[in-house]
Amino acid sequence: MATQSSTMIPQYPAERAVDGNTGTTMYLLNECTHTHWEYEPWWKVDLGDTYVISHVTVINRGDCCGERLRNFMVRVGPYEDFLENTPCGDIYSETPSNGETIDVRCEEPISGRWVSVQLIGRKDVLSLCEVQVFAGTVLADNIAEGKPAFQTSVVWGMVAGLAVDGNTDTDYYHDSCQHNEGETNPMWVVIFNRMDYGPERLNPFNIQIGNSYQVTMNPKCGGDHYIDVSQPSISVSCQGMSGRYVGVRLPGYYRTLTLCEVQVYSN
């Protein structure tokens, strides 16, 4: 189901952007959405399931006013409140032409159920003729949930199992996050960070995947990863890797690792 911040007239509802019609004529043919003129208008769609999204294509209005679509942002994530979701790529700051098709590539694939498009930092009309969302796979099962979990140390009873209990609440004081002592190289793929205090403590982190119980012996998934500390979660693509053990590790000295949830998905 698609919704938008406002609808100018009933002929231009949010559903026009997901009806499969890639026509770009709004006036007379009613092929596009149209909001009122307002500050940071938005459009969003519920995909009905969680997918790994790689890119989103936005088709601009063709019969008029293509420049209205400048400075927009696409977000993808698990939350109906799209402001809590992860940006897919950067803000599109160019001025698109009438009828232009804009392909927005996520820096890394993002798992989510909700996709949104929003104008950033200005008042204008948001008009979309079609939004196409491209995914690699449906995330039917989090294969880490409920599995035995281990960590290098435990503080105040916040055990490793709290990161694979299926609870993605990012408030530590709701007893939904694990916590280790400050130490060197703590160890522990969607990662939910603690948000009520110290979200920056997760940066940078490594992910290691393999068949060794000793996490440091397993291959790294990429290099150092950084989470946007304003976002509750990050999705890291580890394409082509396989293994029995998945570890999250903080490189460096005397660092504290707190994870609210770790979700592992496989094709």
C-alpha cells in the first residue's frame, strides 16, 4: 500500500506510483502522483514483506515541471516512520528533466519493508509517475535468531543471547541489548545499534564469517564498517561468503561492544 503526505485531488493518489504504468503524463491521463505545495512532501510504500533492496528507480513527471523533483532522498528500512530508515544513496541534488528516469543505487543493499521518497529542505510539490524497487531476495527467515551466542565478556547480566532474541528494541534499559566489558578487540547481516546512549561506540566494526569457533580466524566481510549513528541499524552485504559462525568484532584497544540485535540472512 502506498501513501503520501497529501493529495492535491483524488485523481493523483499515491497508488499512481506503483500501478505498473510508466507513463509520465499527469494532466489529462492521471498517470502520476501529486501532493500539495508543502515543506518536504513525502511518498512511501509498504512492500508487505522484508526484502534486500539494491536500488530504486524513480520516474519523473513528463508533461510539466520536472525540476520539482530536485533534492530528493530515498530511504529503505523496517519502520513505517520512514525518517527512522536508512538513506539509499545520497540526496539527489541534480535538476531532473521532464520524464527522466532516475536510478538511485544504495551504497550497500538495505533490508527493509518500507521505501520512501521525500523532498529535502524546501517547499514544493512531489509528483512521481512510477517508483520501481529492486530486491535480491525476500528475507523470510533470520537464521541467527534463537541460536547459541557467545561474547568475550558479560556486564550486568546483558548476555550475548539478547542480540539474537528477535527483539530489535534499541533501548539498552529495556533489557534488549547485550553488553561486554571495556577490553581489547571484543568480538561478538543486519546489526541494530544501541540508540539511547553512545551509538558512536560501534564505529568502526568488523564482521567475520567462517567455520572456526575462534572468530578472528575467519575471513572478514569487507574491511572496517561504519554505521550512521543517527540510524538504528545497518545492513552489510557479505555476498559469496559462507560459514557456521558469524562474529562482530571491534578492532582496537579498550572498547565496549553493545548490540541490540544481529540478524543473519542467507539466499
